[in-house]
Amino acid sequence: MKILHLKPAEGLVIRDPATGRPIPAHGASVPASPFWRRLARHGDVVETTAAEIAAGEAPEAAPPEAAPAEATQAETGKAARKAKE
């Protein structure tokens, strides 16, 4: 079966009917089915290349340091009980 390399048009989220998950903004390789061809014809997805898809899947730089986590409900409850004592 022929494969299409597509990505969502700017500002759209397009779900893969086989998985129910959105295709990534950098694109995905999908089977050339009537569903994908119709979306391409209507401008909901645009053609891209396998190289552009692979470049978008490359790991990005390490994420910035995460902010400290909020206190859990159990921790805040313990603190409140200690304050009352």
C-alpha cells in the first residue's frame, strides 16, 4: 500500500482514525486511504517528507529544571494538624 507523509494544517489537530491519537505537528507517515486523501484535498493536512517527519521526531535538548512540586494534600493536612496543636 502506498504511504503518504502528512502533517496537520496550521492550527489544526487531526486524529488518526486507526489509533484515535492526534498526528504530531511535524507529521506522520500514514496509509494512502480515502480518509487521508480527502483531508489533503480539503486542506486539513499538508504533504511533507519523510525527512521532515524524522527531523521532528529527533530528541530535543534537555528540558529546563522542573519547578518544585506542590505539597500533596496529605502533607498539607499534617501541617494543618500540627499548627492546631
